[in-house]
Amino acid sequence: MTVHVVYRSYGSENAKGRPDWYSKSLALHSLVRAAEAAGCEVVFLNNGPIPEHLLAVMRTAGEIVDLPGVSMRRSFHAALRLPRERGWADDDVVYFCEDDYLHLPDALTRLQRVAEEVPADYYALYGRHRMVGGPDDGEWSWNRCPDPARPSPEPRGWEPRGPVEVDGMHWVRFTGTTATFGARVRAIRADLPIFLQAGLPHRRMFRDRDIALTYQGYRPHSWRLLLQDLTLRGGGSARQRVRRAWLVPFKTAMNLRALRLPRNRRLLMGAAPNLAAHLENGVLPAGRDWAAAAADTAAWAAARAGAPQAGAGGRVPEPRGAGAVTVLPTPRPATAAVADRSARRSV
């Protein structure tokens, strides 16, 4: 069993609130550090122009595949198709990663171990979950509620699993995660239509909660709330109510797809506490000192690049071009053809 990493990167930034110590360089270095510790191969799927100081790091750590500036949805779909295009084995695990996550140094090593010991279909290093043990036992790992009408992410009939302990790390069943997750190759191949369907009504987003609940066989939307939306009731402006009504057919279709035979229902197990963090204010998971983890990553990155240590802010110094790092041998000759093929298929 091999763990492959597909790291999706985009050259620009968005307007989300971030921790003071956030940078894409920090996120990238944390992933590279975890991949090197686990001996994982990394494919960097770059969407549009990427700053040179980030490319310099990527060249030392794996293979770069360029996309021609497509939408976020198409970039995600191109990543999901890579396991089939590369012919990765069904029992292998592929870890899809976005470019604004901080990983602990042992994150991918622990993913390898749980994939060996726990025969789940999907694995999450990040996601909202109930804390296990300690003073916060049973509390949610963060408190921001994405849907005020649904204060708990657990659907009706939810069946918890775990905690399962692997090398001292607890793993429990998650209701969902983001576009940063691990999966058996066979599950991604079979469930690809679910991922594609969830993105249909959107260009710049996809419904990650819908995806995870649907492949686990749970209905992601309340019929009562869908009827409320369809009849233009509920809060918000007239425009918001009309938009919710417009989304009802798509949400209904996801509910129907969730009616899977028991043998087709998947299992998503996640790390509790999380081994990675989405670097966005309001959703940093409890149970870890993420500012300290960021500072540690910054120090490691500076030492790796042969640069002076980062200051108290924890930001990673930008390498002075490719000459500041050690470049690995040129990727296999088929790389350019794969890049062209991936770009054409995702347009």
C-alpha cells in the first residue's frame, strides 16, 4: 500500500481572514516536511502561474503538473482523475491537499499507519469532530456552525465509530471534511460521480459536507428545510431566498443519491485531534498549538533552505530562487505529456 499526495496550488490569494502567521509558503513547507518524513511521492497540480519561490520548493519535492488557469471546481476534478490516469493500485491511498493547510510533521506518517491498520475508505487529517478525552471531551473541535438551521453536523440516524487507537493517535468517524482528505483509490474511482454532481450548481465552490455524507449513505439535507426553501420561506433577503429555492433540485438529487445499498456505503475516519489545520480564522481545530506548529515549520524550512531563521512572526523566508535549494533529478520524460493531457481533460 502506497500513499500518494496530490497538492493543488493556486497562485493568487482570497479575502478570507487568516492567522497572523499564515502564508502559502508555510503551508507548502509543512506538507513537504510531512511527505519527506513518510517517504510519499508528491504531484503538485498547479493552477495558473505560481510564484517562483514556491516553485523552487516544489521542484525539490516532487513532480509539477500545470493546469491552464481553470476554475477551482475543474482543478479539483483534475486532481480526482489523476489516480485513474496514473494507474495507481486500488488499495493505495491518495491524499488530496489544498495550499492553505498546515500539517504536523508526522501527519502523513500517521495516515500511512491508520491506512494499514483500519480498513476505511476515506481518511481525514482535518475536520470538525467531537473531542476525545481531556477537559474538552465530547465538545466540538471548533464552534463555527455553517448552517444555523442545523447546529449539529450529525445527520439523523448517525452511527459513530471509534475511537480507534493507532500508535497513540485516536481516529473516529467524521461526518465530513474538506477538499483536503485521503481516500482509497478504488473509492475515488467508484465515487467520482458523487464529487462531480456536488459541484454542478457552483463554479467557485463544491458542497464538501454533501459529498461526505452522501458517500457514507446519509441524507445531507432535511426534507423539511428543502420544502421551506422551495416555498421561499426562511430568513434572508429576497435574493437569498430565491437562490436557496434554485438550489433545491440539486440538493434533492444529492439526497436521492445518498440512498445507497449498505454494501456501497463508505467509511470516513478522521484524526482526533486533527493532524492538519485549515488556516482560516474560526476553523482552527482545538487540541493543538497551531501557532507553535507554524513557528516550528518556519524554522525547519529556513534550515532546509540554508537561510537565516525566521523571526518571531513565524513566516518562512522566501528562497532567493532555485539556486537556494537542492534540485532533484529531472522527472520522468512522460511528465510533459501527462501535464498536457491533464490540462486538456480538465478544461
